[in-house]
Amino acid sequence: MRGFVEFPGLTPQERELFNHLEPETVRFLRKRYNYITRWVIADIVSRSAYRYPEKPALIYGDTTLTYSQLDEAINRVANGLLALGLRRHGRVAILAHNTVHHVMTWLGTAKAGG
């Protein structure tokens, strides 16, 4: 439970995601923020896309997305939601199977502020 010990303000879901981040990303967060109470995982993906564009970020069955591809997909979802009028802290319901598309939608919603 590295995330819980080092960043106690995270929710259980954020801790689970945090524990799978690249060590370089963890060091960046630790250096940049003394205490993280809220952070957006989509921003972490964007930073990883900048540093590791061709590294696999998401693998599901036969589908593999690189950090760059995942970041582009997240941005498309976020921009689409913003174009539809989503505002910060707006509510978005996601009904989807546990697939790559669900992850992209969830992260895009977070990036858009929903």
C-alpha cells in the first residue's frame, strides 16, 4: 500500500491506481507536491505519454494502447464531454463493460472535470 503510506489523502481507488504508476512518475509527484489530497489520474497519463509515448499503457485481451494512444483517446472523450456542456464537478453516468472503452471514458470524464 505504497500510495496510502506516502499520500494518505487518496481514495482507495486512487491508491490502487497510484500503486501501478511508473517509479519516475511517483518521484515526480513526491517532489512536486508535499501532500496530495486530490489529483487527476488523466494528468498522470498525459505526463506518461510525454515521457513514454510508445510504452504500453493499457492491455486488454488482444488490444494494447500506448501511453500516447491512451492520452489521445482520453482527450477526445474529455473534449466531447466539454462540447456537450459538462462543467467542473458535473455528473456523468458511465454504463459499460470492463473494457478499454470503459477505461478511456472514465479517464476522459475525470480529465473534463466530471
